[in-house]
Amino acid sequence: MDTTTHAAPPAAAGPLSLHGLSVEGVNQCVHCGLCLAYCPTFSELGTEMDSPRGRIFMIKSLAEGRMSLSDSTVRHLSLCLDCRACETVCPAGVPYGRLIEAAKAEIERDRPGALGRRLFRWLNFGLLLGHPRLLGLAASGARFYQASGLQRLVRKSGLVRLLPGTLPAWEALLPPVPAKAERTAPPRVTPAEGPRRARVALLTGCVQSVIFAAHNRATARVLAKNGCEVIVPDGQGCCGALNAHGGDHERALAMARKTIDAFESARADAVVVNTSGCGAHMKAYGHLLAADRGYAERAKRFAASVRDLAEFLAQEPLRGSLSSVPLTCTYHDPCHVAHGQKIKSEPRTLLAQIPGLRVVELAESDWCCGSAGIYNLTEPEMATRLLHRKVSHVLATGAEAVVTANPGCILQIQAGLGAHGSAVRVLHLVEILDRAYGGPGGAQ
Amino acid sequence: MSPLTDTRKRELRRELESIVGQAAVLSDPDELMVYESDGLTLFRALADFVVFPTSAQHVSAVVKLANRENLPFVARGAGTGLSGGCLPTEGGIVISMMRMNRVLEVDYENQIAVVEPGLVNLHLSWKVGPRGYYYAPDPSSQQACTIGGNIANNSGGPHTLKYGVTTNHVLGLEVVMPDGEIVWLGGKTREACGYDLAGVFVGSEGTFGIATRIVVRILKKPQAVKTVLAVFDAIDQASAAVSAIIARGLVPAAMEMIDRLTIQAVEDAFNCGYPRDADAALLIELDGLAVGMDTQAEHIVAACRESGAREVRTARSEAERQLLWKGRKSAFGAYGRVSPAYMVMDGVIPRTKLPYVLRRVNEIVAAAGLRVGNVFHAGDGNLHPNILYDPRKPGEEARVVAAGAEIMKVCAQVGGSISGEHGIGLEKADFMPFIFSAADLALMHRLKSAFNVSGLCNPGKIFPTKKSCVEVGPVAYRPHAIEEKGLAQRF
């Protein structure tokens, strides 16, 4: 044992930060370890470096200069799902999500990786997420690839195996893109039905607006049924959650400002979000832009108005007449709804109000399915392990459908069930609600 | 300094990989650093390797290799221990049991389960829960700590009061002895013949070998449970209530005390329902047959009221009950909300001395210019004063250690002990002479030598390292022997 390299932390260090972002929160961790068994990666690997306590220790050691961004440190920090399950059980209140985002930003600055990886990140974070029009073009391209039979050809002929690097894995995960006619956003304004409850603005999202535009339209309908005038503000794009979680801090700031600009003009009582990571991230805008003089106050106000769809709707009993949805379903908690926003009972309360619907509880319902933003692309091995775990729990329930509230989870769990040859479907909560109101759900 | 050269280290790594597999050996300095402490961050030490076996054969082969190389080794569970018991104080190999976490067998009719040591304590109760059973020992860290770690420390928990500690629930163990031999101590039934070696092994803090399979009792869940929260404006009143309850001949399943500072921390954490302005609260649980429970509860309420409780209420729902327990069991971690670090003491005293000792604890800590939170198993007289400090402030650690030693001495003076359930480990090794004579310690050492002939199995623990091990004078802070050697540091 070489103790000479085992330097003690500085006795009286200044405020700890990484990439200019405060990580003082590490000092709240008293190393009790109560988080350990709730961390999916620790549960799979049993290695302290892949646990929340271990990662907090690494982040602290990095900030104190006791540790460097070595290959192994980068590896273990990158393997974090950012699911924030540890935050839910942490008695000390360690703001883990902020710490890991700061660490990831530091990694991206100092260890951006090989050219291929940088290119991939620039393509996603820089081009597609930041520019809705380019994302739309890419979606049309993907749609052509899938609908023209080209995809079948590429897959059947084995051409897919000739793609470089991890592209074949990404190709396999490419979700089915709906035709352009089905990718339309909800109307700019949907009038409230019945006694007016609120004026709400809807985030249509980036990936959501391409793959699951039908969920957005269903959301507008369900909100209108519940007395809401629904506004879809122009000029909105990606909220920046994927960028922030991926360590692309500067662009995340720009996207947050742009989102605030777009939504302020709507003068809504609440900003309603039907995707997990976006809701959690937008609620943190106040913290994100705290140092931005022009935006700090506005960001705080904006963040306070953000509501997850279930959170917003469950404040009152569902209005109007609900028809029967004869189905046995189970509910999977998206991480950034359950852990990022501490919303667990609300979706269940809503489901319980739907006649004919039987809800059975899912074991480890609030465990990450492995989707985790773009984690299933960047860490396919761990993502697959967690997906298998999720799928086996789903199958054990005997449910006909899994209800959840996030596009990433829907795609991931559906892919996992498909690979098991299961006919169990994955639905967004709003699809079930829309159906109960006589709408088409997401099947339109 | 490590006796291993880099070349030798690489060779040993390859050999360890050939035993447990490539993805089951750590030797990268950054990775090893993450294993430098357990739940007590005051002590740190670096291993040369961390390995992750998945079978007794793996463990045995690693232990034999360590013996051949004269390398120390120590088993580690979740690392939630609070006495530095799993630290590799002299380097060598940390054997992590976290990948041996299966429930191998459950025999409901005979009420036993066979488990691997890396199984999380609570996960056993989850496993057998649907059939109406549970595993009784419930350390507060049960959501994370492992049954193997519980075996090492003979862990207790709130329900120790009625159900006993870990040893009362272990029937037998498969153990890799410190020389690598695999043996069974005890079995699946209560054995009356021969030495009670399972009993000797439980609580030996990893110095007698490494358990690889454990036969534990599982109990039928009680028919009824009632949880009472009694609120006091003075901590002495709460102490008096504890004695009053026992004096009435009642044996609650658990009787926990939680003081003001701790209440505030856990309320900040989870809004559990403890009144923030109370000086102390008692969480008292009754369990067993439904018949007669209401009468018992009335006696408890009466005893609390007579002792001056300002409010006594019963949890109205399972959710409310669970929340109260969540607060109690998360208390240590919740100190992170009020302090960047804490050191927990684990003294045991006769129940009747509670008021006196608590007063002394507060005086000692106040004199050191520090704060203390108390949350403990009042029914057993097992105290947990948690001294809060800031490791970044120069000199605070030394004051914490000195105050801790003072508290331990008070416990010993009133006829108590220096550890209830956390183990002696590294932290309290030098306090052993407070309660044991040189002859007592020598006998213990002979027993250790019988199991652990080479001394390579978890060295540096339990036994005092100072030259004069019967020294009982005032204990000011002095560097531990291993610190002087530069093998561990306080921070």
C-alpha cells in the first residue's frame, strides 16, 4: 500500500466547483450509504465507484484536487444514469443531480473523447436538439429510410454490420418515425371546455414533437376537457435537458433562455409538460440561470410555473364523463417524474379514476429502465441489463399494458418487450386519459 | 509503504483475475481510493486490491493466495459500518461480498433461510414478506447494510429489545477460515453438541474468517403492531418514561429516543411527523397478539403521561407508522443537513443511568465546543451520541475524538460498555482497556489466534495497539498507531 500518494484533502478549501459550477453539495454527504441499494448501477455491479456515495466521493475528490479525471473516474461517472433515485432516499438531501451534471460538464471540457464521439455529440446536442427545423428534416429522412423499405434492406442484407463503430446499435434503436401528417403540433390555442380552470402553456418538446406528436395533441385535448385553455407558444424548441444531462452546459443555458423567452409571452398560469426529463429540468431553471443577471429572476418565476401533466391534473378530480377503458395495466415511474420531481401518487390517482381500468403495481416501478436520455446509446450494455430487469418485472405483473409518462421510457420498454416477443404495449398516461374521454389516444 | 513492487502487483492482479475474473479485480489507485473508508469517514486506509468473488471457492482461493503472499485481507459488505471494521489498515486485499447476494433457499415450514453474505438485510424481509415472514434484526441501515456485515458486528437494531441481536437469529454458517479452508459452523437446526462455534463467530468482526453462506431464522410477522409516539419537553422526562415502562413489566418490541436536534434534521429530510419543538420523543412499538394489545398500549400511554409527556399518540395508519420509522432509521444520514460530518458513539449503559449519562454527554460535547444529536435504543440503554463537526476546520477532529473517548469512559464508569452493535473495529480498539483487564484481553487474543493463526485476517482491529493496553488515564487525542505508521489518516 503506497500511502505517500494518499494525500489528505485540503484542510480549509474554498467553495468547491467543477467547470465553474458549485459542487458544495458534496459536503452534505455523510457517507451513510443508505442510497446504495437504490442505485441501479450499484445494484448490478456491486462496485462502490458505481454507487451514488462513491460518485459523490469522486466528485468531491475531483473538486479538491485529490483525484484527476483518469480513465476510470470518467468511466464510472459516465456510467451514472442520472436517474436520481439516490436523491429520493438520501436523508442528508445531497443535490445529486446537480453534482453529476457539473461533473459531466467537466468531463466534456477536459475529456471530450475521440472525434467520432465529439461529432455525434455535436450532431445531437448542437444541431438537432437546438434546431427544430433540422430535427424535422432528420425525422423526414428517418421516415423515408423506414417507410421506403430501405431499412429492411439494410438490416436484411447485413449492410448494417458494415456501419462503423456503434452505429449499428444506434440504427437498431431508431424509433419508428410517424408520417409527416401525424407529426403536427396541437393547435396554437385549444379553448377550455366547461368552467374555466386555467390558461396553460404546453411544451411540445424536441424528440417528443417528432416521435410522439400524437401525445401532445392528446395532452391538449385532455387539458381542455379539464377546463384549461391550452396555448402552444411559438418559438419553443428543446428545453436543454438532454444537453444539461450530457454535460453540454453552455448550450443548455442558451436553450433555457430561449425556452423562457418563448413561454413568457404566453402569459399562462402554468407551463405543462408531458415528458419526464424536461419537467424536472425546467423546474431547475432557477438554479441553472442563477448567475445570469438578465434571466435569474425570470428563470425562477418560470421554474415555479412548471407542472408535470399528472401533477397538474391530479390537483382536482378529473372533469367530464369518462368512458370505460377495459384494460389491465401497470405503471412505470419515469425517473425524472418520480425522483426528479417527487411525483408518485398523482399518476396513480388519475389512473384510479378511469372506469374499467385495472392497475396492478409493478415491482421496482421507480427503477430506471435504462433509457435515461441518450444513455441507451452511450452505455448500451448497462442499459440492456436494466431493461431486462424492467421487462421481467413487467411480465410478472400479467398486465396487458405498461403506462408511463416519458418518450424515452416508452421506446426503451417497448423495444425490450418486443425483443422478448411480448405483446404487452407501452402507453403514455395521456393516451389512456384521452381514450377515456373518447379520443383516439396516441393511436391516431 | 506497500511491500509490493509494481511488477509484483501486476502479477498478483493477473493471478487474482484468474480466480475471480477480469471484471472482478480493482487495482487502479483512483478506484481503490473510493474504498478508503466505511460509514465512519474519520479513518481511511488504502488496499492494494479489491476483489469481488461470487462463490466460497473464490473466497477460499483468494485467501490462500493472500496467505502464500503474506498479504492481509479483509471482507467488506456494503461499507455502512461505523467503526472502521472493514478497513484494510495494513493494505492487502479487500474482499467485497457484494456480488454474493442471493437468497439460496427458504424453508417456510422450518422458518429458516439460507443466504449469501452480501444480501442486503431488508431484501431478505422483502423476499419472504409476501408469505407473511420477516427477518427480525433491523439495524437502522437495514436498507443498505448486508447480512454478512451484521454477522461481523453482531448487529442489533430498534427491535433488539424484544427479539435479540443477530446472533439470536443465526443457526449456522459456511465459513472460509483465515487459512482458506471451508468449514460449517452450526447448521440448519439448533445444535446442542460441541462448542457453539457459530456463536463464537458471530460478532468476531471479520477476524475469524469470512462467512460465505448463512442460515438465519425467519419469523412470522406479528398479528398486530401498535406504534406510539410520546413527546416530551425535557429529555429527563423521556428517560424517566423508559424506566417507568419497563418497571410496569412491559416489554415493547422497540423503544427509541430521539432528541431535538435529531428531530429537526429528520423532519427536514422527510417530514415524518415528529414535533420540531419537542426536546425529546420516544417511539415505542408493541407487537404480538392482537388480544390484550390495547391494554398494553394504555399502560404505555399512562407511563409516558405520568413521566410528563405533553403528547402521546398512536400511529393511525401503516403509512404513518412507516414514516415515523423512516425518520428514526434515517437519522444518522439526516445529520448531513445540519453538519458536514458526524461521529457516532455506540455506548451501552444500564437504563437507570440514562438521565445522568445523557447530561454528561451534553456537558462533555459542549465543553469541546461542539454539538451533539442523540438518537438511540433507549429500551436497551444503547446510546448513540452523534458528535457533529466540520472536518475542514482545523482541530475539530481532535476535539471530536477526545470528547468521544470521554463519553466512552462515562459509559464504562457507570457499569456499561463501549459498543452495543457497531463493533470495536479500528475506532474503539484503544478503548477496550476501559472495560477489559489485561488478562481478559489476553484470553480474547488466544481465541483469535486459534481461528486466525497467521493474523492476516482483518488485522489491526479490536485489540488495543498502544504499548500499555491497560492504560486508563485521561485520553487526550493522540495519533493512532496506524496513523503514526502513515497507514491511515483522520480527516
